[in-house]
Amino acid sequence: ENNLHKEELNFKIIVIGDFGVGKTSIIGRFTEGQFSSHYKITIGADFAVKTLEWDENTRINLHVWDIAGHERFGSLLSVFYRHAVAAAIVFDLTRPETFESVDKWLIDLRRKLQLPGGKSLPIIILANKGDVTVSTVPKNIDDYCKNNDILAWYITSAKNDINIDEAMIKLTRAALANY
Ligand code: GDP
Ligand code: MG
């Protein structure tokens, strides 16, 4: 294979949502293929890179950013959002109040991140911990996505590796279409 002619794209994707919903676990699952049930507190903004051989001509390096400990403020510094081309907002199916917070995160995101040329930012919602039996899907999530220009939502499990690759590929495809 001759990689010399491959175009290499660097995409920044941000993962936001309340504390404990599984953001770090989702990023770990997606970029490392691993899940750890041990609590890991990370401080400051952090990112992991996942490289996708997208097609014959294109390699995409996804820089997936974790808000890592800044959840409690409910809003982030603009610098965290800067140059992002797509976002995932995560909530926890076992804690309905974390779905209520999705709107707060969405407002912060839209306020602080505008794409050049007025393009629409691809955003997905991840309803995480779908492996837990007591989880309940919010009734209004379809309407919420439709009314707020959300690309798609998925039930995910970082623990059992459900829908995470699918969701991230969907987001990447939309970012590529904007590029
Ligand atoms: P963050 O604060 O949003 O980064 O959340 P973490 O990734 O640190 O996860 C918080 C807790 O939820 C940890 O104990 C994880 O092991 C657990 N967790 C994360 N994702 C899942 C999942 O898909 N299923 C289950 N059952 N637990 C999860
Ligand atoms: Mg975390």
C-alpha cells in the first residue's frame, strides 16, 4: 500500500455531559478498545487519538476530547470547544436527571462553538449504560433531537461495547461532509 498520497485529516471531537455518565469510559472504549470499571479521575482537558483508514485516499485522526473533571461547572471555557468539528453529548440511562442536563450542555456548546461559514455542527446524543437492566429511555428523546437539530441518538454501553463505533463513525461522516 502506498500511503504517500493519502490525505490526512485531523478532526477534533468533543465529548460532554454530566459527571459519571461514562464519557471517559466511552472514549477509552472507542480509542483503546477497553473498559475499566475502576474509577479514574482525570484532571483538566484531555484527549485520545483514534486513527481511521477511512478510504483509499483518506486517513482521519480523531482527537477525542474529554472534559475530565470540569463537569461540575456545567459550562466549559471556549478554548475547550475551539476548532471542534463535531460533538457527542452523553447522559446516563440510569439517572434521568442527566438527560435533563443535555439541554444545558447543548446551550453551552452552541453558544461557544460556531463553525465557519455558518455550517451546522454535527451533534449526537449517547444514552449510555444501556447494559443496565433498570435503564429507561426518555420518552421525548426523538422529539428533542428533531427540535434541536441533533443528528442522531444511540443507546450505548461502554461496558459491553454497544453502538460506540457506530455513533462515532456517524459523527465522523457528518464532519467529513462539512469539511
Ligand atoms: P465520566 O465522569 O462521564 O467520565 O464517567 P466515567 O467514564 O468515569 O464512568 C463513571 C462510572 O460509570 C464508572 O464507574 C464506569 O465504570 C461506569 N460506566 C461507564 N460506562 C458504563 C456503561 O456503559 N455501563 C455500565 N454499567 N457502567 C458504565
Ligand atoms: Mg471522566
